[in-house]
Amino acid sequence: MNTPYAVEIDSITKAYGAFKAVDNVSLKVNAGESFALIGPNGAGKSSIIKMLTTLSQPTSGSAKVAGFDIATQSSDVRLNIGYIPQLLCADGALTAWENLLLSARLYRIPPSEHKDRISEVLEAMNLADVAQQSVRGFSGGMIRRLEIAQSMLHRPRVIFMDEPTVGLDPAARNTVWKHVRRLQEEYKVTIILTTHYMAEVEELCGRLAILHRGKIVGEGTPAAIKSDLGPQGTLDDIFERLARNDDEEKAGKENYRDIGRNRRSLAKRG
Ligand SMILES: Nc1ncnc2c1ncn2[C@@H]1O[C@H](COP(=O)(O)OP(=O)(O)O)[C@@H](O)[C@H]1O
Ligand SMILES: [Mg+2]
């Protein structure tokens, strides 16, 4: 990589008509880092992921992923990334092995390497025992692990996960986390994930950006964000406050900084 950054976003905007789903966002993520994009529904998280994975084009601005420009080097970007979309995408009619074989062909992995690569990722995601079973009988957590396995086959440098544990029960969520940590520790992959779960950020990510109405309204380590909120502050507080603002249609009057200020003055008052 000719840049130390796994992801480098420079003033990117995505507009649908007059509406800006992503509004002039800039962001840098180091290679090997795990980074979370959090924010209420509609904040623009998936829109950012779609641009970075070359599935949609920015209206303005630019970005590099694994050192490649998303607009001018999109096929290089695709070869170097894994993508786990928000909606489940494994084919239920096929076995886990067959799903992986499809991905191996999609990524143009030489047929002579199929068996070894598929066995490796099945092992890494703890699915070797169920490789020949139809995915229709899998739990949500198993399907997510299969999708992570699919995204790893071509040994990407950056993996994007859009709400990887949404809809999973806490036990399944924990298993997925355990396997994501394995990706981080053993495969040293850069992970960009979006989530609603603050526990997920604290469990998996070194840094996060808080997105609200297409703009980054806070960025830092989970600990720094929490200390901004005062001693009793949690990441959930920011999230709830931003969501409430949306409900009451008064966003903008109270931004992330104000929330921190309010929390701190509340803490002082005891
Ligand atoms: N294809 C599209 N056409 C029009 N509006 C869209 C489209 N995709 C997303 N949006 C809008 O952009 C905003 C951000 O959406 P999205 O990026 O999916 O947010 P998030 O993933 O944070 O929930 C939402 O208001 C959504 O309705
Ligand atoms: Mg989304």
C-alpha cells in the first residue's frame, strides 16, 4: 500500500436529488485498525459503505481504499476488499461449501486453490462441521459467520461490515464478535463496521465516528467519546439523544458537543 491508510475519505458527498445522505465527510482509517461508524437510522452509514465498496458513486469528493481510488481504480478496490451487506446474502438453497465455491469463482480464485481456501475460512469461522449442510437450516449467527467466511476468501485487506449483528440474539452476537476478533488478530484485516450496538463498538473497535444526518458529529476512541460525556456518560446517551432530536425534529439545536457540555454540567451539579 502506498499510503498508510486503509481508508482515506476526502470531502465525500452523496446526494439523492436535493437531499444529501452523506454531507462532506472526511475520514482516515489506518491499516490494521478497526473503525466503527455509528448513528441513528438514516444517518448515512450504508451510503458511505456503498461508496467505499464501489457499489455507488459519490456526488462529489473522493476516497481511497487500500490505496486505490474508488472512482478511477474501482476494480483494484474490489479485489482488495470484503463486503458484508446489511441484508443477509447467503443462498439458503445451497450448502455452506457451495456458497463459498460461488464466492471463490466470483473472486476469480484459481480452481486449484478452491479446496484449501474454502477449508481455511470454514475453519476460521468454526463452520467446518456444517460445511455440507444446507444454509436454510442455519441460525442467523451461523449465516453471518458464513458471510464473513465468504468475504475473507480472497484475503482482502479491508473488510466492510454493515450492521453485522443486527437481529441476532446476544449469544449469537458474541460468537460473531469472537470470530471478528480472530480476523483482527490472526489476519490483521482492517475492519470498518456500522452498528447500532454500542457494546459492539467497545468490543471490537479502537475508534469510531458518530454520524448524524450525513455529517460526522464526533470522532475518537470509545473512551475519549465517553469522557466527553462525563463520568456517567455512555455511548448510548449520545445515540439516544440524537435519535430523540430526530423524533422531535429539532436536530441542529443540540449537537454532539452540546450533549457533552450538558452531561458535564449535570455531573458537576451532582
Ligand atoms: N437510493 C436512495 N434514494 C434516495 N434516498 C436514499 C437512497 N438510499 C438511501 N437514501 C436515504 O439516505 C439516507 C441515509 O440512508 P442510509 O445511508 O441507508 O442510512 P443508514 O445506513 O445510516 O441507516 C436516508 O434518509 C435514506 O432514506
Ligand atoms: Mg444502513
